[in-house]
Amino acid sequence: MLGQTIAAVATPPGSGGVGIIRISGPDAYTVLQKVFRPRRMPQDGRFAPRYMYLGTVQDAAGNLLDEVLAVYMPAPHSYTGEDVAEIQCHGGYLVCREILAEVLAAGAAPAGPGEFTARAFINGKMSLDQAEAVIDIIEAKSVDALKISERQLSGSLQQQIAGLADNLLDMLAELELMIDYPEETEAEDVAQADRFGGRLHSVQASLNTLLQQAREGRYYRDGVLTAIVGPANAGKSTLLNALLETDRSIVTPIAGTTRDTVEEYYVLRGLPLKLVDTAGIRPTDDLVEQAGIERSRKILADADLILLMLDATSPLDDFWRRLISDNLGRPLLLLLNKSDLAADKMADLAAELGVLAPGVPQLILSAKLGDGLEGLKDEVSALLLSQSTGEPLSGLINERQRAALLTANQALQDAAARNDLFFDADLLSVDLQTAWQALAEISGQAAADDIIERVFSRFCLGK
């Protein structure tokens, strides 16, 4: 609650080099004075802003809790935009808990999840999409994902959205003038329709670019769910181990060795893949293997990318022909494995697959020897990023933001369709207001309280 001074441990629980207790609110300085004893007090009796002081924290009985560093950052030049104090102690769970207890006893209230960042948003230190970038920075799964999130935190996405919203506001202002003073803004409807039509299409083009980036952004933020599927003993586990360059999955010549899914993150040229080695799908009476096969089917249904591995030493049966046909509309790569054992059979298998799945990329490889892995990486990058606009991503657009972009885009499509039929300032104004409202939700300028609450509920304590 604004107006109340809050505190929390801002570092992860457990053992570490440093632990940080963060205090924010109007009484942050007073609370700090109550719990912190500096080794050398400033002559004027007040801590200098943004200056580290060495000292101690003691409990109510005067017992030493820890030797610490403390800093005071007055409003508005702090993370939250309020008075903020931080105490840096040794990074142990117990010492952090004990110091926090003293801070709470001195008048601070426990902070809720994300409450510090929520206050930063409320106090105008960042927009809602920038606050969401903080989460993405914390959860980044690759260096590229981290860089994109940092661009969003610096305001890249917010600036683009604000530019589009400003264009809509300019058009709305003109339309309102036409509605209120029709005699002073007379012009041919055809000319007005042409002029507004061009401006609408320009905003739509920018929205479409952001929507295309949303798909790629989801890959960087969440990772690409990549299912390695195929018949038993086709070499799926060997491929996983080869990509990870470690023996993550057990490999034996016995079909059915993998009985459950094995999951690992793998960063392929900056793009995080969530690789899932699945149990070989085949008829079996083994209950444990059946459970693994059912999991394999679910992973296959949910996958963003399917690496379908086939054993070139064995003929392609009807089951796998059907499965390939059923997944032709999805991101799919056909991997013809065991080139070291069946080089003479590769051409026939490739030709059969070319008829069965025209246009689907095929790769000949030997997972055991590592042959063809670089080609596989090239194909995966090309397949997943084929819709890329070529421009640097302005942010990792999440589902909330994407939904707002879709709402704005639909409103503009409706406006453009009506405008192509006849120019009507009143109807056009309604559509543009809907589009502007959707864009304003992204930055939080016009977001409902429940949306804001949902965003900050994803944060951890202390952030």
C-alpha cells in the first residue's frame, strides 16, 4: 500500500556472498537509523545520499547480528521513486532473516511479491511493459534473450507503442474536430477516406511487425519446445547427447531404453531450445514403457518444433508414414540417421520421404559420429526464424501484450474496411479509440487494476 514503508530480503534464499535487505517508503531513513550503527557518523548526523557506510546491525538486546554496509537513496532518485535504504550483509539465510526481523520491528511492513517494482510503476519510474521486462531479465535463458529484455527495459518497446498511440491520438483529434465543427472542416469524403486510409495502413504495418516479433520473442523468453521423436532405437538419445556434448540420456542397442521424457535446455545460436528426448513410439505390453510413450505423444502434440528421427537401416512403416503426414503443417525436420551404417540406403529413403512430405527439410546425419550436426543447427535456425522481420527485437512480447496488439490490429482492420466503403468520422473515431485503448494497456497507461495486479503477482519477494 502506498504511503507505507515496506521491506524484504532482495536476494535469493540460501547461502551466498552477499544478502540485501531493501526498505522503501517515507520512513525508510528513520528505519535505517534505528537498526544501523555506522562506524563513523557524518559530522552533520545524516547519511549522505548514495554513499556506502560500514557499520553493524544489532538486535533489541544489543547483540551483534552482522557487520554490514548500508546506503540511503532519497526520492525520487531510487528504483521505486520513494526513499529507499538497503543493508548489505553476509549472504546467509539466517542472518538475512534476523536483520529483516529488526527492520520490521523498527516500523517497516513486509513487502508483497513485486511490490517494489509495482511502486516504481505507480511512481512513473517505468511503464508496465518495462516492469515485465524486469521479469524477463531475471528469467532469461540465453544471452540474446537477456539483451532483448534489457532493450525493453530501456524503453525500446514502450517508445514504439507510444509512437503508434500518438498517431492514433492525432487522427482522433482531427476526427473530433470534424464531428464538432463540420462546417469548418468540409472536404470531399473520398479525399478524407484516402487520407485517413493511408495513415491507418501505416499504423497497421507497424503493428503487424510487432506481432511477427511476438512469435520470435516467445521463443527467446520461454524456449522452443523441441520434441525429438521417432521409432525405438532410431538414435534420439544419441542426438540429445551429441548436441549437449554430454551423456545426458542412457544409450544402449536395446530398443525401449528411454522410457520417460528427458528434458534439457540447449542454446542454439542465441535461441534457447527446450530439447525433449522422448520414448520411442511402438506397440508394447510393458506398462512403464506405455506411460513413457503416452508422454511422448503429448510432447509431440505441444511441440513448437519436431525433430523426427528415422533409422535408415530400417524400412519406413505405415505408422510413421501417417505420423509424418499428420504433422506436415507444423515446424518439422526429417532426420535420416545412421549414415555411417546405411549410406547405400539413404537415397531411397530420402526419395520416399520427398514424395510423402514434399518441401519438408531432410537431413542426413550420424548422431553417433556427430556428422551433420552443423547442418541441423542451420536448418533449425532457418525454420524457427523464417518469419523474422530482420529488425532487432524491441522486446520479448508476452501473451498479455500480444493480445492487446491483436485487439488494436482488429480495430484498425475494422476501421480500414469501413473507411474503404465510405468515410464516417463518428464510426472511424470509435474504432480508433478501441485501438488506442488496447495500446495504452500495454504500457499500463489505461490498464485495469486486475491486469496490473496479475503482472506484479509474477514477481518474487524483494523485487
